[in-house]
Amino acid sequence: MAAESPTAAGTRVDGRRDGFWLLVLWIVLSVIGCLLVALVLGPHLPPGDQSSSAASQQTDFTVLGTIATPVVLGVLLYIGWALTFWRQKPGDETDAAPIHGSTRISAIWIVSTSVIVLALAVYGTIELITPAGAGAGQGPQPIWKPAGTTTSSLTSWTPGSSNILQVQVIGQQWAWTYRYPQFGGFETTQLMLPVGEPVQFNVTSLDVIHSFWAYTLGVKADANPGLNNVAYTTPEHTGYFQVRCSELCGIWHGSMYDTGEVLSVPAFLKWTQTTKVQLAAVTKILPPYALTYDPTNIPAGKINTALGLTSAGGGYYNPADPEQP
Amino acid sequence: MAIETQPESAQAPGGDDPGGTPRVRNFWLRPGIHTAVIGAVIGYLLGHWLGDFIAGGYQQSAASDDNDFAIVLGFSFLIVGWLIGLGVFDDLMRQMLGRPIRSWDDHSANVGFGRYFRYTLDHKVVGLQYLVGMLIYFFTGGLLAIAIRTELLSPTYHVMSPTTYLEVVGEHGTMMMMMMTSVILGPFGNYLVPIMIGSKRVAFPRLEALSFWLTPCAFLILLSSFLLGGFPTGWTGYAPLSIQAGEGMDSYAVAFGLMGISIILAGFNIVVTIICYRAPGMRWSRLPMFVWAMLTTGFLLVLAAPVLVGGMYMIVTDRTAQTAFFIDQLGGSSYLYEDLFWFFGHPEVYILALPGFGIVCELLPVFTRKPLFGYKIAAAGLFGVAILSFFVWQHHLFDSGMDPDMRPLFMLTTELISIPTGLIFLVALGTFWQAKLRLTVPMLFAIAFFFNFLFGGISGVFLSDVPADTTAHGSFFVMAHFHYTIMGGLIFAFFGGIYYWLPKVMGFTMNERLGKIHFWTMFIAFNSTFMPLFAVGLLGQPRRVWEYAANLQTLNDWVSISAFCLGGSMCIFIFNFVMSTVIWRKRAPQNPWNARGLEWQIPSPPPVDNFAQIPVVLAGPYEYGDPDALPVADLYPPAGVIAGALVRTGTEG
């Protein structure tokens, strides 16, 4: 794009054909660069392929990287060429030839950038819609759901059915807990998922804004107090994955991380049964499962006072009794 | 349009009164920074006392350790006391008492070194005040960045507590974002725009001086947060964390809001100056690209910053007066704050980028010895970016859970911004074509601007794409992206501008060898610092964390050591700057770069009145290599020419 000459021939007094050689070099470098990015770098790009949304993001990174490569190489090559060949000779005080612009070059540039940009927007939209929102939080009313799933039952789940697995992610300063409504509504600090089954994360918060980032699952959804934020993915390989908070939430934000695991379906069912029994006594005193919880039930203000905390200490503005601003 | 013929602006109605000029007092009794400090201290004590008095009746304040009333009222009275002490309201009082007031061109009270510490109406003094002020804020923010990188040397061993770490992160971010809004418009815009358009003055000298003198106040209030326990929210100040936080948060809200007011005034002054104070013959098609950039930036400041001021005001009232703008349980919404903040925040990103475009577009023709390739395309690019910047803010909220329907639209608008940005690259690359490059220090910075901004811009396309953003959002990838555009773009252009215009502004040449050492160390250390952070982010490290995964330590250590080198590079600049302007004082020729810009046609440093008489502009500023081009302006037009030129430009509108 950048390599065309504003003057018709593109030749100079010294006979070097800048436009021609720039174009040739650019094409050669771009082909090599694109192949390297698409075939060598692409399969190793984060966030990997542990889930459907991660895999689609990896494809997306690869496609964007491949398109960006010729642009970056073109500009760098051009600047490098200018620095090498278009320097003023020592002792030369004259100006260069006055070129005020070129309608043809400008038109080519504008059309090509517009085409690339519009194509990227169309591609991005497709990549957003087809993998059910690409793992991003879609708010309380998600519009892109995994194909063939329903939310027919919030109280039971069987593997392979169209009823989607619900996992509630609750953020609070500064830990994640997870609730499984379809297994009696127990709340645990371990995030376990079955492989090959679509999952619906219902992300909410009890105090401030957090962001649930299951890194290699390619899921990110802000946890907002009093709001439900839904994200979908389908784990495709068993193994561990990192969970981090990616929205600044107070002093221990940096320590708000966790490790989840994708299990085989029988192992997952076994884990739910043992955990359900283990936590039965706790589950009884928990508030009933809901999409959001009223944080004012949490007596953090009094805990703060007891601990002598004055800064962000996990408290929350209490509407009924505003003792903790 | 007329400069000489028009009566003094409404701001100085008594300037020509026969009643005499204002009395010049003794040095120490004249208002200046020392009286301002006294006023600020008195104001704070008064406000704090009043706040305690009022809040005594509130159970909420009595039951907690925090008394946000007293702090906020203290800050408010501090600002007023500071301004009274500076003498900002002197002319107002004189006018109310029927006494003569100071005229914009009466500099008799402002001579000598002391004028840099006073509230003056000379745009060149304000420009230099801004330059030194911005450098001080920049280096303070830089020291905080060094502290952050020191903490991140190890994933588990800590040199700071998490509270201190977040204080430092928040102060670094807020301080940098506050200074970046003015870093080019403040010094270069205020100093050079009137000269570049052939005017003796700016439109609103009092607003201009006020816009500067609010900044020291804003920065001191921001720094006072350290004494009040800091604020844990970073520069974004998301509610409800900001409502929950302690007293340090008040510093953030008041300081950022105050800076918002400062940039509204600065932008307003620049826009009106450019529209109304151009010399005869300075048509829109002859305006230097830097002035175009200042015009678009000024528009963005005036239109976007009020939203910031409103948002900060709401935070303050949420924290003190028990309003509930951002509290979901009481009918407010934390989304409201995110929307307000980014509705300001994204235009702000272009408030930072456009001046950089302006400076490099100004430097390229001079050092390629060619006209700008596609002058109108460059101006269209600036306007395109400025207009589109108001339609993209939701891309900061792709994962927030706001209505997903809007995502394809905001993905499209965000990506559309690459078209006008691409136009700037087209102009730059076209100007390079078969040029005669002079690799002076300013030119090196300009070329590095394009190198860095290329990576900043391309990574921005990744972030605009919702699926890719799901991984990149909130990670170090974002951090690397905006440091590439702001530091790699704006700050490189800023340093290029300093090396380019300092000979004109101060009359001294910076040492070129040290300048080149500064450039190369800064360029290499900058890229070595921020390039790996793209990888760090994609490998799963969120922003503003205090602990990170152990496998990322090698990359983080590399980044930290590079950041220390970057700090060292800044020391070379400070040494060069101080030595060149204070010790060596090597006199610069009037036009060392052999440039055509109007500012280079007058002596260095410019005389108090800029021009002996208003020049008549004859040609555009970039006509290099054209043997038939007229000189850029007639500095001593014969009588009668101005009247004719006025008629002509007047009809052009």
C-alpha cells in the first residue's frame, strides 16, 4: 500500500526504482511473515484451546495477527527504506522535490484501509455471535446462547441433556466462591467443570465490581453487585485452569486468584455428590439460591470497625444504616 | 478577526481608562505563589473547620473514622484561598470598586524571574509555567512507576504492602492521566499557537492563566491522598469501590475534577483564539497542522471534560451528602459511573493522541525538506479521529455485562477510528517519499513516534475485537497498548517538540550529542519495557496486581530493569535540559532548522508583543522545495495592506 510512487515512474536521478523494490520486498516479507504468524505462532497463541470460547479467541488472535503483519511490515520497511536511502547528503542544503499529495495514492489508501476495517468488523461480529458471545459476560439477558441448550431445570442436571449446567460465580473482597444450584445449591471455593458440556456462568458480586477471568477457558465477565452477568463456554479438555480477578477491587485484588479444574463427566458427578454431602450443614444456613444477593446482609461494616480498618476493608455502603460510607 | 482595530475584549473594559494604571506593590506584597500558599492553608483550615461543624450533626460521620465533609470542604476552600492568594480575583474586585484594571498587554508588573511565579496575562509566560509544571508532574509520576516496577520484581517477595502498592498505582495513573491532558496543549499550545497564527495575544488571557494555576493545586491535592491513606481504585475510580474507600478517595475526586475544570478553560481559550485571532491571510488552508491539532484537541477538551467534572462531583456527593448515583441498592447504578467515566475517558485518549499527531506533522516537512503530503488529508484525519472518539467509549465495557446488543456497533465504530488514524500514517509516509531526511534529534523523536504508534494502534485493533478483547481486557496487554500510544506517542512527540521549539522558546540550543543519547536510550528502553508487556498480558497477568504467577517472573524482571533504564534516560534529559538552559546557555540562531513556520520568522526568544505589528500571511507553512513559493508572511506590511487583507479574509468567513 505504502510502496507506490506518487510520481509516475518512481525513478530518481540515481536510477533506483524505489517503488518497485519496496513493493517486491513488501510482498516477499508479508508472505513470509503471514505464514509464520498463521502457521507457527498461531497455534501457540493464548488463551489456548481448553474450551470452545478459548479456541475461538485463539483463532481470532491468529486472524488479526495475520492481517496486521503486512501492515506492520509495510510501514516498518518503508521507514527503514527512507532512513537508508532518502537521507540528505552532507553539505547538501537544498530541499527535496515538492510533492503536495497524490489523489490516486490517497484513494487507494483510504479504500484499502476501509475495506480491511469493515472486513474486520464483520469477522469480529461473526466470531462474537457464533461461539455464544465468545466467553464475554453478556449481562442478565444473554442474546447469544450455545446452540441446542435450554435452561429447562434449575434444580437438576444430567450429562448430555439439553439443559445447560449452571455455575454461579460470586465475587467478594477478595475471594471467589461458586454455587451449583442444580446440585442442591451448595457453595464451595472449588471450581470444577465437566468436559464437553456447555456451562452457563452466572457472575455476581457482593460488594464492589470484580471481574471473573477464567484465563485458559477464555471467559471474562465483570461481577457487578446486585446484577447477574452471564457468560458461556464449553470446556473441551480436562486439566487445570487459572481464575483471576481482572478488575481492581481493593487492596488484595492482586491475591484474588484461584485454580479451577475441568474433570471428566463421571469424576465431576462424583465430586458434586461428595461435596453436596460434605457441605450439607453449610448449605442449610446459606441464603436460598438467587441470581443476585443483597450485600447489606453482610455485616462487614462491623467487622471493619472491630479490625480498626479505615480504608477499603471489605465493607459496603449500608442503605438502611449508613454507618460505613 | 481584526486584531488591531477591535476594541479590547470585554474582559478588560477598563484597560484604557484615563484613571491610571494599577499600583505596583513591593515584591513581597504583590500576589504570587507565596501569598497563594498562605491563602490555601487558611482556606483549608477554614473549610475543614466548617466541615467538622456541619458533619457533627450526621450520625454517619460520627460513627465512622471518616469525615469526608471536612476533607472535601477543606479542599474546596483551599482552592478558593489559593486563587485569592494568587490574585485571580484582583481585577474583578477592582472592576467592582470602579478602579482601573490590568490590560492584557500591560506587563509592567511582571518583569524578571518573579513573573514565572505569578498569575500573569502573558501567554508565553503561561506556556513556560506549563512546561516546567508538566515536566515536574511527569517525573513525579515516573518515580511512582519506578516504585511499581520495583514491587513487581518478584511475584512473592514484597517491598510494599498491598495498600501502599495500590496507592502508588493509583497516584501514578491519575497523575499521568491528569498531566497528559495538558502536556502539549499547555506548554506548546499556549505558547506557540498565538505566534503561529500571527496574533499578539490569546483570546482569554485570564482563563489561560487560571487554567495553569489550577494544576499545581490539583496535583498537590492529589498527592495529599498519600497522607489520607491513598485511594484503592486506580485512575479509573470505579464505583462502588470509590464510595467504599477511605478519605484518600476525596483527594482523587477533587483533584481530577479540578483538573477537568482546568482543561475545559484551556481548551476553550485555545479554540476561541484559533478561530478569532488569526492574522490577515492566515486562511484555514494555511493553518499549521499543529494548530489544527490544537483546535481539535480543544474541542474534545471542552466537550468531554465536563462529563468528567460531573462524574467526580457525583462521587463527592455520594461520599458526603448521601446521594446514591452509583449505589445499586439505593436506585443508582455502578454502570452509570463506568459510562460517565469512559464517555470522558475515551475522548481523553484522543486528547492525548491528537497533539502528538500535530507535532509530528509539524516536524516532518521541516526535516524531510518537503511539503506535507496531503495537507487536507491530515486535517481530515484529525477531525475524523476527534468526531469518532465520542462514539466508542463502550469498548471499555465489553465484559461488563451491559447490553450485549451494542457490542457489534461499538466494535465497528472503534475499528473505524483506524481509518482517520491511517490517514495520518498516509501523510507521514507520503512525506517521507524520496525526501532529504535530516536526522536531527526532533526528527528522531518524530520517526520513533510513528514506530511506537504503529504498535499502539495495531494492538488497539486487537482490543476493539470483542472475542480477542475477552482475553486481553483488563490485562497487561491493555497496559502495554495505552503506554505505547501515550508514552510512545504523546511523550515522544512532546520531547521532539521540546528539542525543536526550545531554541525559539528560551533562545537556547539543547546539546545535540546528549539529545541523541537521550533519544536512543529512551527509544530502546521504552520498547524493551513495554513490548514484553503485551506477552505478559496475553499470558494471563491482570493489571494492578501485587502478586503474579511465578512463571512470569523472568518477563516481569526484564520489564522492570528496562523501566529503570528508561528512568535513567530521563535523567539524561533532565541533565541536558537544566545544563542547556541554566549553565551552558548556548545562544540559538533565530531559525536553526531553516523552517518556514511563522514562529521561526521572529527573534528568539520572541519579544513580549510577539510581532512588532500584525503580520500578513502570504503562503502556507510547508512549501519546501518550491522555488516559486512566497515567504510565509510579511512581518512589516505597509499600512493599508492589512485593511485590504481584512476585507478579503472577512468575506471568506
